[in-house]
Amino acid sequence: MGITDLKSILTNRSGKATSNVNAKNNQKMPEHINDFKNILEKRVDSEIAQDELKLSTHAKKRLEERNLGFDGNEFLKLKDAIGKLKEKGGHDSLVVTDKAAYIVDVDKQTVVTAIDKNDMSQNVFTKIDSTYFIN
């Protein structure tokens, strides 16, 4: 069971947090259960926030200007790449996919900038400590 599974358990289908009332018998739950639930919700929210991939303002602007499609598949490739780069000790990395090249801050899980893969040939990438190629 992952963090997102826990988050879905802690919320009902409408996305609202579950109430402090037991649905079966309409009785209020004991306070220690509420305390545990609140601690668990905060921990889950914290874990989700730490696991997010962020786009810097500059990266968003470059994606728009260069008409680069940043879809769910590209997002998942970058998340996976950041995880692998983190394992290997990468901090400021170049990630090259079949669509584009991205400079990422691994520690902050942030895409710093993006460039079309076809336009990479005449560019110099500086201050990069690692590179990851994705087919």
C-alpha cells in the first residue's frame, strides 16, 4: 500500500476528509482515534508533497515557447529519472527523453528548464553533474 492509497482511504470519494463520526452507528469516534487519524493525514500529505515533481516558472515558460508537449508519460519518465539520479548521487542533472532535454534539480525535484531534443546539438550545458538518457 502506497502513500496515495493511504490518502484515498483518509478521504471519501468526493475528496473531502472523512468525518469524526462512525458511519455504522452514527457515534463519535474516540479522541485517540481522531488524534491518530490527524497525525496520519499530516504525514501522508507531507509525503505526497515531498514526492511531487515541480516545474519552475522558467521551465513552464520554455515548455510553452518551444511548444513541447509535457504529458503524463513525460512526467512519469522525469519522476523515474529523478529517482534513479537521486540513488546515484546526482544533484543538477540533464535528462534526455525522446521528446526533449530537461535540466533538473534532483534535490528539489524541480524541472529547471527544457529544450526540444532536435535543438540540442548547438547548446552547451554547464554545471551538470549527471546525465540520464531515456529511450
